[in-house]
Amino acid sequence: MPTPTLPVVPPPRTAIPINNRFAVSAEGKLRVVFLEGQPVMEFHQADPAGRDLVMVQLCEHGGLGEDQVARAFDVSRATVSRAKRRYDRGGVEGLLPGKRGPKGPTRIKEDKEKLMISMARAGIGKTEIATRLGVNESAVRKALRRLGLEELAVRQSRLVAEELAEAVGRGESEIAPVVVQHDPEVAPAADEEECKTAVAEEGNTEHDNTSTIADEETKGAGAWEEKAADLELPVATSLDTNPEDRSMDRALALMGLLDDAAPLFVTRCNVRSAGLLLAVPILVVHGVFADAVRIFGSIGPAFYGIRNIVASFLLMFLARINRPEHLKEHSPRELGAVLGLDRAPEMKTVRRKIRRLSVLNKSLEFMRQLTRRHLARKEGPKLWLCVDGHVSVYSGKRRLTKHHVTRLRISLPSVLDYWVNDERGDPIMAVTGVPRKGMTKLLPELIEDLRNQGEKRPLTVVFDREGWSPEMFAQLDAMEDVCFLTYRKANPNTELPRLPVGTFRSYKGEVDEQEVEYELADNGIYIDYGRRGKRLHLRQITRRRETGDQTHIVTNDRSSDALVLAHRMFGRWSQENFFKYMNEEQDFDGLLTYATEEADGDREVPNPERRKLSKKINELNERLQALTREYGERALGNQEGRRPTMRGFKIANGDLGREIREETGELDRLKQRYDSLPAKVPVRKTLNGEEPQQVRVETRRLISCFRIAVYRAESALRELLRPHYRRWRQDGRTIIQSMLQSSGDLEVHEGQLRVTLAPQSALHRTKALARLCEELNSLDTRFPGSDLRLRFAVREETAVS
């Protein structure tokens, strides 16, 4: 009897044939394999393990080749081979996807924390600690931060050369320190042996990657004489010959033999944002790179060392990449081409470098150095300083001090920084980490700090009514060569006096190359201060507007012209314009980090219990006044025929009188309790046992340094553009920003980096850019860390008929 066979049924029309026997078809989210028209296997499209099992079965038992299966399932042949190997090693379980992310436990138990801390303090790297403890590296880093050891969490290993030098100094090793001297003419080693040979041959040379900044000599009123040699960094070299492949430098950094990659440029066309290089000569002349390298020094073995990371921060802010998260929207290779690197640092690297620089606690020294250089560049026998506070709202989970946010008209958890600007609005410094100290205490300390830094010129401090304090006025008036200028503030529940129209006269003249005209009255006033009723004589300048409104200005400057003082006071809005510009262009209100640190717990703040009692007292006063009004209305409407005596009226309204007496007694008790409480208490007593927190001061101050340097560079470019662009005052910053965002060609030729920028949107702007390029070429500066001189030009515009 013949054996029955299944009839051959053709597969569905949508099936993809594998060979003359097998076919695969998509049925919704299922993938079905047919053998001679009969469904034999299936798997879900979201199940990679099921797909791999089907591919292995077809190869092992179906007689199909790897190429046939790969084409049918739309995968590579390597994927099929990998699935077969995993199946041979572990069967079906071997095809299951493994755990993604860090391997090993993600938390460190308490019994291992002491061992972890001791190893970290001994200088053992986080990766080695994680290996010894059997956890992943991120667990070690997070545990160190949780325990308050931020410096150990971000610390990098040291250069091999430094460790060997210390070992020789201690007599522990007779091996001379080996430092790689990078040479662009040496080709990268083909294998490990060649690399070791190259290192051994060049080990006798010593490479110093730190800049030597000569001590600037003061001249005149504390100005510094700057030399070009002091402002340019030493030339760094590299073993890499291909600027687009820096694998050798990255390997050297990984081995601890490199602390900063040398900038290597290559000829490229249409480089996006090549115009950012326009600001580099200004930043070099301002000493930003030299000061950063000298102050922060080496940050350990790294491809992105101190020079590269400072250049990255500055070009980020110039390109309006205001937060590390925004780097995800830009190509690392495009930004790297402007930096002389194969890739610019990305978000995580930038955040890690910020933390690394912050733990060095050198941002204040960097800020002071930038301030000294800026004041040395300012000409004139007198300084004008505008001081004002700026509040950035904090939206994190920590409990921070509240400040009044003027634009929102509400008090919110926030960060308060005081900014000092010159008369043109350019920032001089930012005072960070002085929560709720107030301008009245800040100004004398600020002036004393400037004097200690060597600034001897007479100065005038300009501020608004926030700094109104007769006691502080007397303190400033007693200082030598110090004047103040502010608006007059009325006493509570009073109005400022209006001067007769006859006391005003017209003042007209030129201040800061601008024609100004005011209607002013100049006279003297006395202001009381102190508990003993002392009096301070000040000068009052009053401006009368066309509407009849009068604005009073007070100062202790009795020698300057009234027109100049009035213009400086009303010109204080240049600082407000600075805040507005920075908020629109550089995300000024945004906090780059929400990481916090412990604040001063002994700092005194208003007692919150008194505030609560004050609210209750006010509510009780309002209720008592309402009851008193009702009692008076009843007395006024009393019918004397029925109740001719006051005794009868009181008896008839006894319930209301009793309520008034009870409320009065309660009010007296609350007032006694209010008076018994201290007006101010330490801030930690207001947080229910928690320690007060603040956003990390070092990080905020560090970012402020870079923002200040970028703003000054844009101001300097605008000044260079001034003779060549008529509307430089109105449109200068807008034009400079469009020039910085211009694309262009980079060409390396005979020791020069030639930057040829694309023409601007209008012919007169293109001509202004060409003149600006000539001004920058006259500075004859090198790109930091490179031997290439920067040369700028504008591409000739092709005529279109």
C-alpha cells in the first residue's frame, strides 16, 4: 500500500521564496516560514531571539545556506553566523539577549564603602576600584558623590611622567621620567612594538605643556603692560599625521602620556561656523587662554586638556550653544574642525570637565585675573562701576533661599549674583556665592578687593535704590577717591519734595561722543543716619522731564560736571541692556547645573515664626477694627428713648462688647509673644533640621568667567568694526553675531591658517567684514597651541547676471 503524502500547496502570494521548498511571509506582526506551502515555524517581529532560532533551524536542518537565510530575513550574513555560534555555545538560552548597560551590581554595600574610600584616597582609579569590589564604575562614582567626596569622584589619574618624577624624587626608582615629545613628522607606529620604540627613542626629551606668564608690571593707575609672547601658548605637537584621525593621541592620553591634544588643521571647504575663529585673536590678546592654562594647570591625562576644553567652552558660547545638552543638535566633526580636533567634546564630556575644573577651586583666581586685565585695558583717569543683582530661578528639588524675582513679581527659590559692569555695559566681574548679603554690605568689600588687586584710580560706584543706605553712604564717603551715584529714595509713607521750576536750567554737551541735553537743578541736601542722628551732606542733582516729572540723584562727588553725572546715572540702563541681551542670546537665566552644596548654616535670616505671628496679628487687627466699626454704628443708631444711658446700651450690646474684649486680649498676647521672639535666627533652624543648600558656587563662577570673556570679545570686535560701519552702535552686536556664524574655507599654507569667509547678506556688510579681517590680521596671533598664524579674508562674490 503506498504511503500517503501531503498535497503540495503553493505558499501565499505575499511570501518571499527562499528556494524551491521554503518561503517566508509577513502575517501582521508575525513572520511565518512555509515548507512546500505548509506553515512550519513562526516568530514575532519584536522577538530577535525567536528570529535567530528560526534562522539557525533553517541552516542546520533545512539545508539552507547562510546567504540565502540572510537575504530572506533582511539581515547580514554576520548576523546569521553569530546566531549559529551563540546557539552552539548555549543552545536556546544562548540566543536570549544579555543584560544591557553596566555589568555588575549598581550599588555598593556599607561594608565596602570604607574600603572604597581608602582606595580612592590612595589614588587608585575608579575603574580599578570597581573591578576589585565587583561593581561597575558608575556605582563607585555615584557612591563617592553621595558621601560628599566630589573631588575623589571626578579626579583623574596623573600623567605617567609626573608619577615617575615623584618616584625618582623619593628615591623609589632610578628610571628617568619618560615624556613623549610629539613630532608631526613622525608617522604613527604600526603596532605596539613600533610604538614602544618611538617612545624609547624620544624619551630623553622633555615636553612642558604649561605656559609661563611673565609677571605684568603695573604702570600709571595700576595698568598692566602686556607682551604678545606672554599671551600666546607654547606650540604643542602630535604623533598623528592625519588631522581627521587622532587615534594615536587618544591612545597616548589613555596610557597617561598626554595631557592635551595638539590642534591640527586640514584644508577644508565650506566649514560651518568658520567665522567663530574671528574671536580667537581677541581672546588671545585678552589673555584668556594663557591665564586659564597658568591658573588651572594640568587636569591629568586627557585628550581634551585644559587648553582644548577652554577653547571648546568659549566657542560654544560664541556659537550660542548655551548648554551642554544643545551640543546634541550640532555635529561634533563640524565643531572639531574649528577647534583643530577630529571631534569636539560632546555633552557628557563637557559636563565631566566642568565638574573637574570646579573641584580645583580656582575660578575666583581666574575671575580676578580677567578683571585685572580688563581694567588695565581701560583708559582714562577714573573708573565708573555699575553694580546690580541678577536672580536666576531654581527649579530643582532642593530647598534653596528665596529671592524676589522682579520680572515675575514673586519670591521663588533662586540664585542671586551681583554683576559689576563698566560705563559701556561691558562686564567687569560677577560676585557669586553671597546669598542675601545685600548690596549695602557688598559694595565696601568690593571696593576694598579692587584696591587690594592694585587698582588705584578714583572710582565712582553707580547703583539703583536697592543700595540706598545712609550708613553705607557715610562709609563710602570716608574712603579715599571713592564716590557713589544713586537715585534718592523717599522715607516710608513720605514723598520726595518737588523743586520749583525756576531752579532748573538747561545743560547741553557731549559725553562719550554723544550729544546730550538735560534740564537739571544742582543743590545740596542733608541726610540723617545712625542712632545718634548724625548728618551727611550730599549733592543732589534733579532732572526735570517735559512731562514735569522730577528724578532726584544723590552723590558725594562735588567736583564732576552735573551733566556728566546725570548721563552716567541714566546710562546705568546699559547694564540692564546687558542683562536683557545675555538672557536672549546666552540663556542668562538658565543654570548650567542644578548640583548643590552645603551653604552657611549660621547665616541669619528673618525669623519665620515672627512672620507667622505678624500675619495673625494683622488678621486680628482687621477683625477687631470691623467689630469696633459695628459697635460704633450701633451706638450711632441707638434710640435714646428706649436706652437713654450708656449702661443700658452696653447691656443691650453685651455680646458684641464681650467679643471685642476677647479679641483685644488675644491681640495683646500675640504682641507680647511677637516681641519675645528674636528678629533673626540661623537659617538651619528654619529648615527642620536640614542643612541649607545652594547651587555650586564654583561651577556658577566658572561659567560666568567664560560668558564674560565671550561678551568682551564681541565688544572688542564691535570696536574694531566701528570705523567701518556707520550703524555700529545700533546694529554692531547683531552684525558681529552674523559674522561669527558665517561659513568659510580653511587652508593650511606656509605656517598660516587661512580662513576665507563667505560674503555677507549685503555688500556694505561684506566690505565691513573685509575691513575687520584686516584689523585682525594686524594682530598677527597664533591659534592657541599651534604654530599657525591666523589670516582672515572674505571670499570674492561671484557676479550673477
